[in-house]
Amino acid sequence: MTTQTINTAAPAYLDQTTNVLTDVEAWVALQTVVVSGSSTSTITLQSSTGANDWSQYQDLVLLSAARGDTSSSADPTKLNLNNDTGGNYTYMFVYSNGTTAAASSSATANYWWSDDATGATAPTGLFGSGILQMFDINSGKYKQATCQTDRAGSQTTMYSFTWENKAAITEIDLTNGGNFVADSRFDLFGVLPRMVS
Amino acid sequence: MAVIEAIETVYLEADAANVTFSSISGYAHLQLSISGKTATSGSGTRDVYVQLNGDTGGNYSWNDMTGYSSSTSADAYAGFTHWYLGVMNGRGNDYTTTSNYGAINMIILNYTSTNMKTAPMSWSGAWGSTPMVKSSGGTWADTSAVTSIKLYPSSGSFLRGTAITIYGIKSS
């Protein structure tokens, strides 16, 4: 079970009476999902209307603080865009666990990661986290993202991601190896460009 | 007043040798978001350099850590004439298509301080024939307030389609 709030208010940068553009807060809170049960296997964030119409933003930023119920110390959150589950995702990452630094890459992945969530065998109360920034989401480019994650102090990772698709991003699906546990939280922000010359 | 305000967005409709931001007063910190690519063909990644206040002296230093294919590295640089901000792929060098642009995020903290040297934090990611992810932080050996920021590729020009926004972050 989740509680999902979506900001569909009129965009603050547009005066609703005069239709005049103005520059306001560049970061706009779009959606928040908080898990309140242990049976949530998929979390979907979609573009809709008002402030939550993603076509008006330059970048998207996703903040994740999550834990899964897979029997492992880690259960990182997988991220798919626009329902694409094909091998169109690439990644490059470097990580440190306090004693070792290592790197790895793939050009045919089926998803990105948005965090390094902990799993069922991690100490009680420990959640993993991540900050993911998706760049120029409405352009005709392949979509690039950068992400920094932390697994409850035991490992930190820095990612470079590409989604080999030129479509505008309109949906984000989040899954893990099983279910998200209570208090897992995801906050999505839209980042506006300069609106007034 | 907004806490984070988009000061200026540059979306290149033609190749450009550099992008300079000079109307940046009134904030506590600055942030740059870049989706960019260089117009230079040939092998190897193309780097993005930064100069502050038009300073071309050897006053820039930085440390970085890099993930490069399956290897890692850590390096330190001092006495350079620019900061190194990140990597972007050159045109014709992508192993798949020219639709691949690099992504960079950079924060310049306390940029108006005259009591200490301004220090940025930056990290970037790109994918090309050489996969690479990099994080770096640098120092500008100058006590002046930052009044302009010039971005330019290590070789060639920024490719059309490059998008750069500079944000100002207010304090309480």
C-alpha cells in the first residue's frame, strides 16, 4: 500500500489571470510516494496535468530512500522509463565500500537504478538512498542521467546512465527484487529552465 | 523570492566555441546543469573546461576520481589555467549514434566570498566509445567574487542542441 500525492496545481510560473510568464522556484515538487505496507512491488510515476505535466521541465530529479524485503543485504531499486523493459539502458558506475573501489559498465542493461536500497538482512531501520538527475528530458537526444547512491553507510556508488531512446520521458516505474517495505519514500521534482529572457 | 532560481538558460541552435554567464549576482551559491556535446570528430572524449572572471592564469586546481570501463583512478592537478568540469563525447565518436550527449552538474559554493577561495563540486557522466564517470572538486586560487563563468570544450565547439542552465541558490 502506498500514499501518492501528485501536484496538479496550475504552474506557478504562469499568471493564470494575465497569462504572463514569470520566474519562480526552479525546483517544483511533482510527486511523493510513501510506502505504508510491505506488499508494494511497483511504484509508477506518470506525467499528467498542471504542474505535473513533465513536458514543461528541463530536468527531473528523483530522491529515493528505500528498503526491500528480498533476503539480502541489498535490494536496489530498478528504474524503467516509458514502459521500456528492453536492453536499451546503459550504465557506468564506480563505487567504494570503504576498502575497495571498483568500476563496471554495460551497454545492454534493462533498467537503471535509482538508489542502493537495503534488503531484508540489513540491520533493522537501515534504508538505502539515491539522488538521480535526468537531463534534458524533453529533447530529441538519448536521455542521460547521473546518480549517486548510498547503501546505509556501507557502500557509495556514482553512476552515469543513458537511455537509448529519443522520446520525452513521461513515465517512471520503480521495482526491486520483491516488495518495498513501509517508510520507503520517493520524491520527484521537475527543474524548470529560465522562463523569461 | 525563490530559493532556487533559473538565472539563464542557453540552448544552442548552432555550434558555439564557448558559453559565458556574466549576470550572476544576488545569490549565495551557483549551480550549473549541462546536457552537452562537442562538435569535434575523432576518437577520445572531449572535456569541458571552466574559467572564472576571465582568469587565464595558473590558478586552478582540482582532484578527481574516475570510473573508466572496469578500472578506477584518482588524480590531483594544480597550477592549471582552467578547471576541468567533465567529459562529453565528440561528434562521430559515439559507438551508437550522435544523439548521445554528456550530462554534468556543478555547484560553486559561496561564490561572492572575498575571504576565501571559491571551491566547486562537480560530477559528470557520459557514454561514448570510452565509458566514463567522474567526480571532481576544485579550488580557484583567487579571493575575488566570481562575476563571470566561461565554459568551453577542450577541443572544438559545443554542438548545437547543447543545453546549459545556471541556477542561483538563495540563503535565508
